[in-house]
Amino acid sequence: MEAFQAEYTSYEDLPADLKDIQTISIRINSEQWDENFESLTDLRSFLKYNPTELMIILESLQPRIIQLTGSLRSALAKNALMFLTELLSTKRENLDVPFLLQSLVAKSAFEKAFIKNEVINAIENACKNYPTLDNCEVLLSYTLSKSVGVAKNALKYLEEMAGKLGFEERFLVMIKLADGKRQEHTGIAKKERFLVMIKLADGKRQEHTGIAKKIMAELEKSWPEYGQRVEGLNDKGRTWVNILSTQNKQPKVALRDMIKNKKAEATGQNDLFNPLNE
């Protein structure tokens, strides 16, 4: 039997003759990788020509599709990622974007460029079409990743997505970026969001506070309710915002002085005040 040769189909060339969706569902769960690959291409065709029918059963297929994005067979992983890129290319109802986004961000520093590029395409589509606080929380959860590449990508796309939010939501993101008490998970209940908003500006993650400062400057300039919202924070929250505001107004520190201060901190000679301590 001739070995299966995986051939990618461009979006423009996806065939319009759709196969039975139930058959596709069976083949995507097969133990044969060639059937998996072909079923992904079939799903991409369905998404292009009959998205309504596909969306009815997509929730049941998503875990398997996400699993295939991590396949050791690069061709299979790329085809699964191509499906996600196309899925996120437009706004769709009832799509569990946080579930998809957390898998994509975790793969955003993948070594193989042709896989990484497809991951980035999918993340960029999510940022463009699904800017929500829930999705920002997913990105926040990866900004402290042990992978430098993943953390930087999470910060980059967090800034991009936050810029598309409304004033209130941007304020919440800013506070999360200003908290020295990080929650390193995404399961933040909606009723708790405001109380755990202060997230990253603990003096150790200055790249995070840079984004928070930008958001602060935008809100101070454009949002009339900004001052009132800050006053509505608890004492710890107001302390962190005030520290961030003070940093925003301070002149830039020379690199050599910054290094000197960091060395002092490392040797315990420069105790930093932590307003979150009781």
C-alpha cells in the first residue's frame, strides 16, 4: 500500500462537495492519522460552506481538534491549527474562545516556524474578533509562564486585545496588571473580578506595568469616570493604583542605576514596600 502523503489545501481551494458530518466526526476520532488529516480538511470545508450545521456539533469536536494541534505529526498539527485560524477569522456565536485561546497561547513559542506561524495567525484572529475580559484573563494567566516566549506573546496580545475593550473593561485589565498579588490561573469568578483586579506591578515584572501605565494614561485622558472608579477600590487597590500613577510621572531611570537598584534588592539592601501585606 502506498504511504499516505499529507497535502494541505488552501482556504481558496477547499472543495464545496461536503461529506457527511457524522462520518467526519467518526474519522476525526480514528486511530489512523491519515483519516484524522482528511477529516480536518473536510471540517474546514464545512466551516467555509455550511458553518451553521458545523457549529451545532462543534462543541463535541473541539477537545479532539485541540488534541490534534499537539500531534507529533507536524502535518496533522498544522491542519488542525489551520482549522482554528479559519474558525476564529470571523465572529461566531456560542464559540468557547477561552478554551481555544489557552491552548494556542501555550503553543505560541513552538520551535517549528510553520507550526508557530499558524498558532500566531489563530491568536491574532482571536484578538481581532473576540476582545473580551474572559479572553484577556486567559492571556493574563500566561504572562508569568516559565517560557519566556510564551510570556512575551501573552503580554503582546493582551495589550492588543485590551485596546479593543470598553473603558470599564480596560480599567479592570489595568488593575489586574497593577497587582503584586498574582492569581496564576484563569478561573476568576465574575463577582470576584473587581476585587482581584490588581495583578502585576510588583516591581519584579516591570514589562507588565508598562502596559498598565499605557492603559492608565488612556483612561485618565478619555474616561470621565476614571477617578470615581479608583476611589471605589479598597485601600490596597488604591495603593497599587497610586504607586502606578507615581511611576507614570517619574522620569526614566538610567540603565546603570536600574542595575544598581536591582543588585541592592537582590542582596536585601533595598526593602520594597508591599501594600498588599496585612
